[in-house]
Amino acid sequence: MAKLLLYLTLATSLIPLFSVAFSPENPTDRRVLVLVDDFAIKSSHSLYFGSLTSRGFQLEFKLADDPNIGLQRYGQYLYDALVLFCPSVERFGGSIDVASIVDFVDSGHDLIVAADSNASDLIREVATECGVDFDEDPAAMVIDHINYAVSNFDGDHTLIASDDFIKADVILGSKKIEAPVLFQGIGHSLNPANSLVLKVLSASSSAYSANPKSKLSNPPSLTGSAISLVSVVQARNNARILITGSLSMFSNRHEKSGNEQFLTEISKWVFHERGHLKAVNVRHHKVGESDEPAIYRINDDLEYSVEIYEWSGTSWEPYVSDDVQVQFYMMSPYVLKTLSTDQKGHYSAEFKVPDVYGVFQFKVEYQRLGYTSLSLSKQIPVRPYRHNEYERFLPAAYPYYGSAFSMMAGFFIFTIVHLYSK
Amino acid sequence: MAAAAKAGEATLRHAFGNVLSFFILLLIGVLAFSIRLFSVIKYESVIHEFDPYFNYRVTQFLTKNGIYDFWNWFDDRTWYPLGRVIGGTVYPGLTLTAGTIWWLLNSLNIPLSVETVCVFTAPIFSAFASWATYLLTKEVKGAGAGLTAAALLAMVPSYISRSVAGSYDNEAVAIFALIITFYLYIKTLNTGSLFYATLNAIAYFYMVCSWGGYTFIINLIPMHVLLCIVTGRYSSRLYIAYAPLVVLGTLLAALVPVVGFNAVMTSEHFASFLVFIILHVVALVYYIKGILSPKMFKVAVTLVVSVGLVVCCAVIAILVALVASSPTKGWSGRSLSLLDPTYASKYIPIIASVSEHQPPTWPSYFMDINVLAFLVPAGIIACFLPLSDASSFVVLYIVTSVYFSGVMVRLMLVFAPAACIMSGIALSQAFDVFTRSIKFQLLRILGFSEADAGDGSSANVVPENDAVKVDKSEETIKERPSRKNKKKEKEQMEKAQAEKTSAKSKTEKRLLVLPMELSVIGLLLLVFMGAFYVVHCVWAAAEAYSAPSIVLTSYTHEGLHVFDDFREAYAWLRHNTEVDDKVASWWDYGYQTTAMANRTVIVDNNTWNNTHIATVGTAMSSPEKAAWEIFNSLDVKYVLVVFGGLVGYPSDDINKFLWMVRIGGGVFPHIKEPDYLVGLLLLFVETDGKGFDRVRRTEIGKKYFKLTHFEETVYLENFLPHYIYLLTVITRQRGREQAHPAQKEADHERRILGSRK
């Protein structure tokens, strides 16, 4: 028994050494915990899991109510991403609860949540924490009597087809998704005030969310394209979350649909294989010098440069864009300038320090749809002129100099005349 | 033979008196220094309160980087993100003084720390100030009065309150500079020496370097000059005392970066220029009067007066036009509140919010100057017997300073030296009268002849001589205009005059003899009063004014308890936060945070930017989310909040909260004071259910709530006067608020400190 324990601890302590974990230098997730209701999902959704393992992810399957599961040990997170394929779980096993999942995301890790028509309050709570509100009626499903899947005609039109994708290559890949995505599950709505959550796949305008078993007595609360089928969240710390109301969407059943391509592409995005930017080598110096000063003087000419790269899944490639701007900022931007690029990831701009002293910041706030947000700020004080940096003699003041000295001379002559003339 | 012996005896007595005076002065210096050491003995050798911490930090910078870097110091750690040009906005006198002392000691291989030098600068300078008081009073009423005044000043509580060891503030050196400037002015006025006039300008320069209160000098001296001219006391000595001071003093004052062009452009200085012009006109009038015959003079007078009037009118018109064109009429807010005491509370909440800018209460006069309050009227009367240029100046000084001290508690400090001088004169004169009458009566009882008794009064040789001198100068003033500058004649006249007056005063003094019993009782009462004063001063120095205010003490049944949470909180900041982190707090704690925690602050005690302070006030009195947004826009990482409800510390942020609302509302109109008041009670929120407004004796309105946008990071000791909240970045946005109606309501209700009804 003791030997077994020893092996276990050895094995677990070595795990971080063997696996390549998420890091700023290598931002793709590697270790993924998949929580399932029962292990049958492992085989029924094997295509999706297969695409993940083929891209190098280490999947660890656990039952959601397994008493031994935990996201962290000794303050270290054991996983880079969490996949919740357990829509009906009422209580997680082990140390996992809503708060620990929220902390997991807050510390920059990724999350995939798949609900279903019988989603538990727990899963709904997780989704709510992420800014997604599932339809409150527990029996409701998304129904579309026009855009339903012909292949699986069972009369209630809950297996719907949708091709209303978000228009962002960085999220869904540059290759167009040909076939519509088949979806069977509950819809959700997004708070319009929430700027972090994006509707990736929305239902068509003829869809509505209701209980397919009962008669529709009052108008459904969620209708048309307000219903989101698949949503993603990019938190302010660049943690990425995918939330959908259908677990069956990931399954192997929908062969001819665009599900596989759609889900592969979007999980590339969620697991940071795409759209992850980094900025390095932030430099600034006076024009004509190369050392970075600790303080600038007003009206100095300076040069600011930064290098921006995008993660391709395996290596850092130069990021090329013409809309990166730098601000010279003190409560409001005093200088706002577009950086010019050399197409190799190097961005630079030259500008004059404004005639205002204070504590400024070089700010690059680069937020583009789907990309991780770049928010660089570097503090730099700007001082006024020193006492000896002003002009010594002002041309405009020569009359005053003249009057002062002529006055002195005149007084001197007057004194001599007054004292020594009789 | 007898005459020679008598003369020898007189010189001996004179020499003995001088030596005695010297030792008395030395002891007064020791007294002034040592009475201010209670704070070091009772607590420790630390810098006190708020502003001294800034001065200490500046001095450290000066000693480390030298004077040029100090002059050009742009401080990026205060007033984030505006920064502050320290070199151009600080009165450098105190810093340079302490820096020089430190440098001097170090070059003598006495390695004292900068802090030690700073702590003891104020006591040293209070010794100087009492010596300066001696000199000033001696010029006015003789050495006896000088010694008494110096002794009184050495321990006047009002001055002690600003100059205990550790109270490293501008006033510490400024009071010395003020008195020495007045002394040199009086000295020049009495001697007519250009040497003293130059020294006077230099002393004035030192005062300008040290304290914004220099405007008091540059208004008081012109007032006195005007008074002298109006009362017909114009003399060339007056001209020498005043004209160089204005010219040199203004030039020198303009050299101080913080004053600069203000020395010629603000209203506070205009009075001196106006009097300068008037003085020249008067001088011209006297000159013309001297060279013209009376008839011609009458013609000239009409000419000169009309021309002078026209010129004056023109100048006044220009001045009025200039002044009227500026929105504040050329007066800075603090000066305006001096003239109209209700000005500040009406228009400038930031000035009114400082307790030392409030008008004093009557008890504070008794606390701060004690028995001097009763002696001052006697001193004023003594100054009128006889009235000289010098004594009229002192009378003017006390009258104006009484007015100013009635407007602002802080200016009690300017009033205290005047009160000491007056009381010194009063006491000295009273002792003089009593001892003389006792002596006279004793001699009569012992059966000496009248003549011998008359000689015996030469014990009072010093004051008598001074009285003669005063009389003499008075006479010469009256005489001078009517005659030309022939020295010999003048001296002869003076000699005759002096003999006449001394003879006259002797006979007068004999008439002014009080009964023996009355004199003895009077003496005893005076001694009792003095003793009471000393006891009060020592008590005030030891108990009332020595607390450094960064350490709190309380007496419990277990004994003395010391709360050191302020320094602990700053130490926490220093050790646990990033160097560039910004700390927001109400402005009182700005100087201490930069000096003790070395972290960037948003606002500090140098309240130069009202909008910035109003922004912080608005954040403090806003709902949590709005406050988070304001603080986030200022890159604030930590918010420092002082809460004294648990230990009963009254001047916490709850006490100051109404000022945050007022100052915030002054700039941002959506903050309205009535929203924070319910009836007469303030509504406040606190986290632990112990919220209690100590000053207003009301329990705060909101208790037991949770913070969502802020996080408590420090929970100091068991007394927790400090809360420091860490601003957390919200990474996600929650969905559906309706899911938690209670939370939503709480969100709306929640404020960092305050709650609307």
C-alpha cells in the first residue's frame, strides 16, 4: 500500500515535468481535464476527442462526481483547460465547485461547457458566471420549423441546422465552413451590456425556445436570432470559454454536417492555437540615441517600438497589421499615432513629447475580434526644463538689459558729478 | 575722587549686568531647546504629523542629490499622473537650513542622520527665536523687557505646538526669521544704518524662503511706515529702514522660485509699493521744504501735492484696473479668507476643510498664550509711555496679529511672539515700578536723605538710559525737519535735551512711588502669575503638544497602550506592493505615504489641484462600481482608508467624509451633499458593524455589506484603524443580474464609504 502511494506521488509529481504546459511562451493548452456524466461519452464523441488528441492534447477523462478530482494541488493548477461534458451533474466530486471553476478561469485557464436539455442548475450557474443565460424553462429546447435537419425527421424539429456564423476568420479559421451545423439542445441569451461574450453560432430568425412536448400557451421568451447556440467568451485575462447548449453537437452522429469542422476550428481558438498575440521588446528612446532614458523632457523627440507576434500553434509568427496604435497617455491621450510595421513584426513610431509635464504612459491597447487583447503600458515621467535649459539671453529682452545698464552707468556718472563738481 | 569711584562702580555694574544678561540668554536658549524635547523623551525621535514628512523627504533628496537637482526636482511620485515640480513649488528655507546643518555637521565628522537633524531643527531655531525676541524687545523697551520677553517666548505654548522636536515644518524656522526681520527693521529705524537695512533685506529674504507668511511682513512694515508718515514722524532713518527693504527685498524675493513674479504681481505685495511711492513723495516734500523759504514752500506744496495726487490717482487707477481684471481680484484664496473670514467656508471647501484654517475658540487663546492674554493690554499701555517709532511698530504688530489670529488658528503662531513682547514689556515695567518703589521706601525707612535716594535709583540705569534714548530720538524727529543737517549743532542740542529729560524723569520717578505693601503684594502676584505660566507651559509641552500623531496612545486599565498601526500600514505597503503601484487615499495621508511607504499617491497635503482632489473625493463618495472606474482610470492599485471606529480614533475618514462629499461636489455636480444626509445624521457604511462616527456621535447608516470591486488586503493588528483595499480586476462579466435580485439591490446601494438614501 505504502509502495503504491509512493508511486502515485512520484507519478503525480513528475507529471509537470513530462508534459509541456501552458506558458506565455507556448500558449497552447496541453493538459485537459474532461468531466463526463458517464464514460459512454468517450466513445460516442470519439471523433471530437480524437481530433484533440491528434493535435497533441493530453485528455484526462473523469466522472464528474468522482470524489478524487481536483483542479489544483498545492496551489498549482494541474490542468490548462477544463471540458465540462456533464450537463446533468448536480454536484461535482472532489474539491470542484462553481467557485473553483470560476477561480480556474480567473487565473487564465480555458473552459468548454456543454449543456443539454436536462442541464442541471450547477451547469447553468457556471454558464451564468461566464455571462451566458440559458433558457430558464428546464424543458425548453430550440425549435425551428423551417431550418431543421431533414435527416433526422422526428416531428418536433428540435434538431436544427444553422449556418449563421460569426464573421471572424481568427475564431473559425480561414476556410469557409461549407455545411450547416446541426444542433439539438437548449438556447441561451447574452446580456447586451456584456462586451466580453460573443455569439459564434446563432439560431435562424425562425427559431424559438420552448418545450417541444407541451403546447405553446404563451409566446416564447427567446426567439429568432436573439437565441445563441454557441457562444465564446474571452475574459480580460485572455482566458477563453466556449459555451453551448448541446452536448450532442460534439457527438459522432452528425457525419454529413459541418459540425466536425466547426468544432475543430473553434476548439483551436479556445485552446489558444490561434489568435494569440504577444508583444515583446517594448523600447523607447530619444531620436538619435539608443539607451532608454528614465525620464523625458518636454518637447523631446522620441522613438517607440514594439514587436508583435502571433502564435500559430507551433511557433511565433510575425503579426502584420496596419492598425496598431500607440498612445502617449496622461489621463487622456496626448499623442495617438499609428505604428508603422516592417512586415516582420516590428512596429515603430516617432513623435514629439507634448509641451506638458507629468507622468505619461506609452499605451498600446490593441483589441481585435478574436485576438487576445494586447494591453501594454509603460510609465515614463516627463519633466519640465531645468533652470539652465532656458535661453540665457532673450532677444526680446535686450531693451530691458539696455535700460538696466544705462541706468547704472547714468547713476554712476551722476554720483561723480554731484560729489566732485563745484 | 568720589565721582570717579562712582563712575567705576557704574561700569562694573554695567559689565556685571551684561555678563548676567548673557548667561540669562544662554539659559533661555537651553530652556527653549529642552522644553521641546518632551516628544523625543516620551515617544521617540521621529518626524511628526503630515507636512513634516514631506519636508523630511525633500531634505533627504537635497542631501543626496545636491542643490541643483533639488531646484529642478520634478517629483513623479505625487499627484499621479500630473506630478509636481517640487523645486518650484516649495518654500526652500527650512530644507536648505536643515540640509546646511547636516552638511556642516558631516564635514565636521559628526555623522548624524538627516532625520536627527530634521527632528532637532525646530528646537534649535526656537532658541534662536527667543534670542531674536530679546534683541527686538531690547530695541523697543530695553534689556530688562528683552530678557523677560525672550523667556516668555521660549516657552509660549502656541509656539511650542509648532516647534517641538520632530515638528519639522516651515513655521519652525519662519518665526525666527519673522522676529529677526522685525528686529533688524527696528534697529535700522533706530540707528539709520544702511548696514542694518541690508541685513534686514537679507533676513526678509530668508523669511520669504521659509514661509508663505512673509506677506505679513511685507504688509505690516509698510503699514508702520505709513503710520509714521501720517503721525508726522518721517525721518531719514525711516527712509533708510524702508526703501532698501522694498527694493532689495523684492529683488531677493523674486529669486525664490515659488514666489518668482508673484513678488511684483499679486495684491499682497502692492501695499509695499504704494507706500514706497508715498514715502518718496513725502521725502521730496521735506527736501523742498528744507531748501525753500516758507513762502515759496507754500507755492511748491500746492504744486507738488497736486502733481503727487495726480500721479497717485493714476497709479491707483492702474492698480485697480489690473486687480479687477483678475477673477479673484488678485488675491489668493488663503489671503482672501484672512480679510473676509467667511470667504473660505463659502467658496473654497478645500481651505475650510483644514482644521487649522478655522477661526480659534476662546479657550484656545487661554491654552496657547495663557496669562499673556492679560498682560498684553498692560504692555500696549506701556508702549504708549512714551510712544517711539519702535514701540508704535510693536503696537501695530500686536493689533494686526490679533486680528489675523482671530481669523485662522494657524496664525496664532504669528500672534504669540507679539504677545510675548508685549507681556515682556508689561512685566518688566511692572517689576521696574514695584522694585523701585520698594527700594525708595526702604531707603526712606532706613533714614537716608532724599539726595542719596535719588542716586540710589541709578540701579535702574539701563532702562533709564533707554528711556532717555527713546526720548532723545523722539525729540530729534520733531526737531529735524525745521533745521539743516549740521551735526555739531544737533549733538549739542541733543546733549542739552538729554540732560533736561533725565533730570525731568528723575523727578517724575520720585513722584511715581507706590506704597510698600502694595508693591510687595503686586510683586508676589506677578511672581505667582509667572509661576502659573511656567507650569502651564510645561504641561502643554509635555502633554498637549508632544504627540507625534503617527503613533496613538490610550490609557486603559492595563496601562498605556500604543497604537502604531499607521507606520505598520505604511510598512506593509512598502514591503508588499510593487514600486510603481499607486495608492489612493484622502489627501491627508499623501505626504506620509510617499515618505514612509515610498509609493506613488494621487493627492497629497500640498492641495494645489482642487480638481484632482475632487476626483478622489468623488470616488470616495461614489457607488462601488463608479469608484472602481475612477480609481482604475487613475491606475490606482490600492486604496487606503482610515477607520477609527473600533479604537475610538476620532479623525478618521468617516469624520472627513463630509469634506470629501463637499469638495467632490464642488467640481462634479452629481455629488450632492444633501444626498448623504438623512435629517442631521450622516449615512455611512462600514464592513464590520462597528461603524460609529466619533465626532458626530452617531452610528453610521450602513453596516454589514460585502465588497465586490474591492478586496480587503490588510487587517492590521487587533485595532485596525487602517483598511487597505486591493482593487481587483474583474476578468469576467456576470450574466443575468435578475437572477440575484438581492445582489442587484446591494450593488445599487453599495458605496465604498457612503451611501445615498
